[in-house]
Amino acid sequence: LFLDGCHENFDLLKEYPVTDWKGGRAQVISGNLVHLMRGQLYTLEGYRFFTFGGGESREYDLRDGAKTWWEEEMPSLEEYQEALANLERVNWTVDCVLTHCAPSGVVQKINPSYGTDELTDFLEMVSQRCKFAYWFFGHYHENRIIDQKYILQWEKISELGF
């Protein structure tokens, strides 16, 4: 299972059909390889997960458009709206949040020089309204527990125990 981040080949991802999977919309890439789409709710082994991939490439001016940078790196208005509708549907309560970026307040704890953007501000609003046990994200290329709920996880696998 994976979320999209900043540097995915979105032209290629668009070629895969969208299907209903574990309660949300997803793209089955091949066999057990599944793209968890933005703003979706999935139920896995009895736990509810909210997912929201994407993120801004800070160095997009150095990247080659349509080869190493895509406009779709940042969420669309429709993806934000679908996320809000899905969270509203479950009264803003999930077991775990999985995102590529972190909420703005958490970004500032990691490194104030990183700055924030429309997506991290959206995730900040979600973090303020949503009830959850854990929030995992990996955009910042470290393995670090920020506090009891927010876990920056990049090259590590963790077993969840709720």
C-alpha cells in the first residue's frame, strides 16, 4: 500500500483504473500493490484509516515538467472537498491518519525553516478537528517520533498496536 508523494509519475498513475477497495477509492497497480488515494477512508483489520497523499516540490523550478515534476503533486479542490465530506461522514473520527506531508504545526516542530503551504495548512485544520490515535507521514526523510501521536516515518516499518 502506498500514498503518492511529491515525485510520483502522475501521468502513469492516471492510467490505472480507480476501484472501490476496503471502503475507499484506490488504484490496484499490480497484484497486491495498491495506491491509496487522497481523502479516502479505508477499513483494514477493523481499523479506520484516513489517507491524504501529495506535497509540494520545493525544488520544482529545478525539475523538468512532465518528466520529474507534475502539477498533480498538490491536491485539487475536488480532493480537498472529498476528504472533508468523507471525514464528516465518520464524524471526524478515525484510528489512524496516513499522509505524505505533516500538518503545519508539526512541520514547525520538525524544522521551522521548512515553511508551510496550502496542503500543510489543510492538514493542520484536519489535525485540529479529527480524533485519531496516530498520524504517520514521511515527506521530511527522517524516522522520528514528534510526539505521542505524530510519527515521521521514512525508511522504517512499524507494527501498529491500537
